[in-house]
Amino acid sequence: MAAPLGVLVVDDDAQIRAVLQDVLTDSGYTVRTAANGRAALALLQAWRPAVLLLDLQMPIMNGWAFRHAQLARACLAMIPVIVMSAGYSAQAEAA
């Protein structure tokens, strides 16, 4: 039997991490989470997921800085990334 595919969820919102981890785990994936890009890079020192779900707006190391660091490392550059980011704008609500 093949090992389940790994997914790394990188998001500073604990509720989003928890929901994604629950849904993906229930779907048969191995899931690990990180609250920022720096923590994600630390996890990737010893574990290679099949895909990353990456928020862009995070403290400490945002998604842009993480992606730059990921691409600079040949051993990490080939891991696919799905960007997921939400922002709030008062203009959007007024429209």
C-alpha cells in the first residue's frame, strides 16, 4: 500500500490551519502545518510533502519571502505550491 501524499499547510490563522488539516486528513492525506514561512522551511528540512498550501499574508516570513527561499533551494524548488490568501478591504464591502 502506498504512503498517503503529504500536504504542508502554511497559514498564520490557526482556524484555517485546523480546518484544512481536518478536511485533508479525512481525505487520506498526511498533513503538517506551519504558522509562517520560517516554520515551514524548518519542517522542510526533514520532510517533503507532495504539495504546499501557502498563505501570502503572514508575520515573521510571509508567503512571498518563503517562495523566494523555496525556489533558491534545489531540493525544495520542485514542490508544487497552491497559493491561498484572503484579504479584507473596506472598498470591496462598499461595492
